[in-house]
Amino acid sequence: MQTYMETEATPGMPLPTADSTGDELFRMGLLYSTGQGGAPLDYVSAHMLFNLAAMRGSEEGKIYRRELSREMDTVEVAEAQRAAREWLAHG
């Protein structure tokens, strides 16, 4: 399973960059977790972004990552974690 961000580019949607701050990553995660701002509803991408935000110091990212993981099955959480590791390796 791939995240939406890995399979499609949505015009106008912000994508994480190597220099994205924790706050920026958190805000991107909110878009995917709610399906707002033109983003598709995608919990795997949202979890990945919240995880990256948490790694960059976002307390909100930690909270939302934990909350969202309760709505996901273990396969989805594992996929989100894999996507975050891949992003870090290539970012």
C-alpha cells in the first residue's frame, strides 16, 4: 500500500521538503487527516506527517499521531512509519 503522496501529485498541495519545520509538517498532517484544503482523506500520509513533525519538535504532532493511530489498523500504522523512514532517508 502506498500513501496518496507517493502515488499522486495534487496541484497546489504542499509537500514536505527537507527543510520543513515541525509546525509545517503538522499543518500538512492536519490537511490529510481531515481531507481539507484540497487534500484527500489519507490517514497513512497524515500519520507520516505527524510522525515527522514530532521528530522535529512538534508537541501537537506527537498528540495527533497518537490519536490518529487509534483510528488506524496496525498495517496502516506500519506503512506510515515506513513512509516516514523512507522520507527521512531521501529528504
